[in-house]
Amino acid sequence: MSEEYKKGKGMIRGIPHDTIEQSLPILAVFVAILVAVGGIVEIVPAFYLDDSEPAVEGVRPLTPLELEGFAIYRREGCFLCHSQMIRPFRDEKERYGHFSLAVESGYDHNFVWGSKRTGPDVARLGEKYTDAWHVQHMRKPRSVVPESVMPNYVWLEETVLDTSRTAKRMQVLKSMNVPYSNDDIANFAVDIKAQAAVDDGDGEDDLRARYERKAWGSVNEGDDTIVTWTDSFEPTELNVRAFDGDASDVTELDALIAYLQQLGTHVHFEEGVDYYHDKFGQPYRK
């Protein structure tokens, strides 16, 4: 300990740190100031980025059936063992595919990026396996992945999907700038049955008209103008089928598989191209 420190009786550059560290109220005030400054530095710049949430072709909100599947995914804690965030490293891109873009999870509330990988990342799981594979994987994971530690989810295919809160979910998301229209919300029940191919898929055309759009942005009621970046873009085709293999009703397994099968399929990536969003507002320019 230096003589200058001893003479100053716990003073470093005029700051009585011993007094601060030994007084909880004073220490709390300094910690609060530090956290506030750090928070301001992180938050304020976002208000000056006009292109922080660009409209990108193909990225769409979840359909009502997929939305319920997302709720089940969170309810069962799937995000605790599976991440949805592919980092821009060679080993991850070679295993999982193109690194994740921020805009791909722009309509997800809450985010399920995850913090660990007991199981593999699922950000690009969509259409990688058949519906039958997913059904068996939920029934008995080790029958398809012997080393899996995932529990059995046999009740999902036996439980009829509860849609009593679907409209409310969509209304809440709309208030958070997810571009659901009043028409989308009003027809959620028809759209759920149509996507799960119940009643011979009655309403499929209307479902596709609502969700197979060129691009999504903020929707003002009565204004159907949607700005697209290219005329040649074709929206990703919706998955419409009995996901659990039974078209007699809509089960929780239908919803979960519908959600899993669309993961990572919205943006049309080209092989060998790294997409990004630059400061000039050009969405994912090559």
C-alpha cells in the first residue's frame, strides 16, 4: 500500500472509496448512476436508426396455427435446450446454414434465441425433416436420435388445441407493431382449421391470400398498400396439411410441427451469399 494512499486515509484521486464501499445507500446511488449511464448509451442510438427494422421480403408474422405452436414451444421449455441463433462462424454456418438475421425474429415476442444447446440449433429446422419424423420425435425422441436426452411429449398428439386465447394473442402482438390486420384476427379460427387441413382444407385460399404476401410492414386498416423491393420475388408457400397425420381435428402437435416447419424458411437465401443490412437502408444487398 502506497504512502500516498495511507496519508489520504482511503482516498484515491480525492474519492473516499472506503466510505462509499462501506455505506450501502451511497454505494446503491453510485451503482444506479452507473447502470443509468450504461443503459442510456445502449438505448439512445436506437432512436436515431431509421432503418433498424427494415421490411424484408418473405419475413412474415406467424399464422394463427403457427402462433399457437410457438406458444406451446415456449410452454414446454423447448428454448431452454434449443437455440434459435446461428452465429456468423464457419463451423456454425456449415452445420446449421446461413447465420441468423435480426429481422427473422422481428415478429417474435418473446424472443427464443436461447442460451445453450443441449440439443441442436433449430433456427433453420423448417422442412429439414418430414412431418412423420417430427411426430415420432415427439412421441419417443430416442427412437430417431439415440443419444437424445429429450423427454417424451406423447400428450401433444392427444390434446385438442385450445384456441380460446388466439385472438387475444394476435391483438396483443398487433399492439406491439406486428402487422396483423383486423381481418387476420377475425378469421383466426377458420385459418387454423384451413392450415391443419381440417374440413378438407376449406378456407385455404383465403388463408394463403392473408399470409402469402410479398412483404409485410405496418398495416393501416383500409390501406392495403404493401411496398416490395423486387417485382420478381415470390412469397414462401405456406405449409398446409395435417401435420400430425390426422385431419379429423387440430391438436397441439399440429400446431407445434407447423411452427417448427416454418423456422428459417422465410428469407430466400442464395448459396454462397452473405446477407446483411447496411447503413444506407438497402435490405440484405449482395
